[in-house]
Amino acid sequence: MNEALSRSGLYDRLISDLDATLEGIDDAVAAMATVACLVFERVPGTSFAGFYRRVAPGLLRIGPYQGPLGCLEIPFSRGVCGAAARERATQLVPDVHAFPGHIACDEGARSEIVVPVFDERGEIAAVLDLDSRLPANFDDADRDGLERLVRALARRLTHRPDSALPS
Ligand code: SME
């Protein structure tokens, strides 16, 4: 089977399972934790999957994740996560050693993709970060699938009185 097609189908399934799992639950932390778990379990080669939340202007802090211990805080000025937040665009990094300023929370990481999550006003609410210990583990099918996934997630992060995200 074509790898791109198989990954696209994987994200279709992941999004429908996310919606089914979170049915009736209005809770931002539960939603992010569920996404981190589903992605970590199902996207092949993923060694870390989780969120960094915008907790102050220009500052990201660790949120729900799966995998090895993540760095606690990342300014917008640093790393792949900071670039995704600052540029408001997905960062697809086939070789982390070739990315200037990459932050090596996990010395074994070789490739990475970071997708911005926007709130209802179009502001950065968080980024979703996936690492792999394999080179070039992520491609445009992951970019498309993860961008669709975070849009499905964002619908669950808005207008929630119990939201863990900054207002
Ligand atoms: N590599 C990221 C830091 C987060 S860890 O990968 C969990 C970066 O450069 O922003």
C-alpha cells in the first residue's frame, strides 16, 4: 500500500476516534491528553507526542504528552516549537541536526513535526509536537493529517469555561 495513502487513512480514523472518545466531555486537558495518546500509539515511529501551551506572550509550557521527559518551557524565539508558534506554520523537520536552534529534549530524536493550534480568535493556543528517532519519519501526509487533527481538537478548546488554555 502507498505509504502516503495509508497515513492519510490513519488520520481519518484517528480524527473519528477522537470525536467518539470525547463525545460529551468538554475539557481541554482531557482533549489534549487523548490526542497525545492516540498519536503516540498510532503514528508509526513516534517517540514523543504532546503539546506545548502558550501560557504568556511569547512563551510555551509543556502540556499533556507521551514519551520521554520534555523540556518544561520554550520561548517563541527558540527551537522547532518556537518557530511553529512564531511563524504560525507547521514545521516539518526531516533532520533535526540541520535545523538551527533545535532543542534536544531527547538526544536520540532525529526528525520532528510541529503543528500550531489556533484558538477561536486565530491566536496561537498551543503547538502539537511529534518526535521520532528515525530520520525523515514525517512527511506531507503527516502535515495534512495533523493539521486536520488539530482543527478537530481546536473545536473542543473554544468557549470552555474550564479550558486550561490562556484567554
Ligand atoms: N525539539 C523541540 C523541543 C521539544 S522536544 O522535542 C519534546 C524543539 O526544538 O522545539
